[in-house]
Amino acid sequence: MRIGTWAPMARGAREESRPATGWPTWLILFLATGLSIAGAITAGITTVVAQERIMLVGSGSSVPGPLYNKWAQEYNKRDPKVQLQYLPIGTSEGIKQISKGSSDFSAGEVQLTAAERTEGNLTELPAVLIGVVPVYNLPTVRQELRFSGEILAEIYLGEVKTWNDAAIARLNPSVTLPNLPINVFYRPAGKGTNYVFTDFLSKTSSKFRSRIGVTPSPKWPVGESAERSADMADKVKAQTGAIGYVEQQYAVKNNIAFGSVQNASGRFVKASTETITAACRAIEAPQWDKFAPSLTNAPGEDSFPITSFSWVYARTTPSDAKRGAAVADLLNWIFTDGQQIAAQEGYSPLPQALAAKVKDKVKTLR
């Protein structure tokens, strides 16, 4: 079922009770029951008024979920006839939804396959830059820990099991490491964070590459699942000895320790706007027109090695002219005003040269 133009609810109908997540009750029910996106929107319309409007619906990764929520708040002030809603259902599921015409766009951290581009009539446009960081909970350790791709791979393969293991100690000679078991947390199948993390680990550990490889749905041999990015942050924060991986802003906003990671130049680099942007620049400059490359383990002394784009997946030729024009307007806004908001929300905006090239690409989608 394709999402169409719909009539908005009466003013009072929007003031329904909201759970702690800030999502409306109908959206929580959608996530819990697995309804189609189109069905979820229909379920949320209980009262209508005469004037029709377009509700643009996006779905996908929870990594940029807080950003898309903020974008929706600001974008929805521009024109009451065109509104935006984002559903954080996971990257892989988001790609499925837009491929079958059940959403207007999707978002995530997984590179599209050739078949998805051709059969789904899709393209990926970089929306923001992200850094996936190893987070941990060791209250007795005050110094920042260092990690390498090889050590992270050994931990997630279940072969390094305690925090005072000699392999971790060699990277952190000045740190007194506790004799605690490492409690591993991972994301479940279909998540963009998995794709970025396994991409990095596969580039730095031949053992990990042969056993697990690059995938949004790895078969982790150890650990416990955390459904959303926010769940990962909560679980690591709650359990001493825990380790996990989240986008940097989740670690910062939740005040969770995260380590520096050894990059391709051999330096231990901590994620920041500057080091994440350095990784992008190392791959994209000077042409700034690749749009879909892997940014992990990028060259350069200042590059944070677990960097990625978070992409918008959009149709190359929209089937509905009115909705296509609305999506194009949204994308142009994302690559101008939206980039400033991204920085305010703790994400790394695109370099200006890249954002300009992406805006040129948007013009070809109509």
C-alpha cells in the first residue's frame, strides 16, 4: 500500500498521551505490532478536517533518529500543508519499506546493493557523518581506554573475555585494568550500526572478516542484544564491565565513557566532529562526488577510523509528482538549514563542498 496525501487530525486529536520516548501512542503500537507504515499512519488518523496535506514519512535507522525527530520539529514549522514523520525501525527494514513504496524516503548506514538501486529505483545521498564509538562501563578506570580493531574483533568473537587481558593491557600500559569479565552488548539483525562496525572490524582483523564479515545482520557468538541505539547506551551504562558500540552523540549525551581507536596511520584517535570530518575528507576530497563509499579505516593521521555516512535513501524517479516535489524540498532543506541543526544535535555535518554536490544531485531526482 502506497502512502498518499492525507487529511490531518483535528487539533485536539494530536494531544494524545505520550510515553517516555516522546513518541505518540499510535507509533508505539506500530513498532510493537509490526504494522505497515501506511497502516500505522492510517491508524493515527482518528479525526480529520477538510483541508488536505502531505505527510512525508521516512523510516530506517535509529542512529540518526533523534536528528530526524528534531528535523521534523523544525521542518514542520515551515508549511502546515507538508509535514514530516520519521519512524526508527532499523536500516534494513527501512530499505525494504521504501523499496516497496511504503515510505517516501529511508535512512541508514548500509550501502545499497546494485540490485536495490536498480530494482528499487533508489539512490543514497549522504545526510550527515557519524562516528561509531566503543563505549564501556568501568567505574574504577579514570583514564581513557585505547582500542584497536583487532582487540575489538577479539572481544566480539569471544576470545578476549576479561578487562585485564594482556592484549588490552598492552594498548593501555598506564591503566590499572580490573579483573572483571567483559559483558558484551551488540545490536540485533538489520542495523546500520552493525554494518559500520563489522566493516571496520573486517578491514582490521582477517579472523573477523572470515568468520563474520561485513553485514547489518552479524551472527554474534557472544553477548546480549540491545534493540535500539538508546537501548545500547542504557544497557552499557547500567552494567559494570559492559562494552558496546553506539554513535558518538549517544555516548556524549548519556555521559558514557568511550575510547579512542587506532586508525590506519597507527594513531589512537577519539571521535569528534574534527576527526570524523577528517575521515570523510580523506575519502571524498577533492571531487566530493562519490556519495556512497565506505569511510571506515580512512587514511590520514587525524581520521577517526569508525566513521560513516548516514544516508538518505530516495527514489531516483518519484512515481507521484506532488510527493516527489515535496521530498525534493525536504532534501534541499536537509542539506542547508538541516546541516546546522545536525551540528547542534551532536552529529557531524557534511563538509560544505560535499553538501553542495549532494544538492546538485537532488535536482536530478524530479
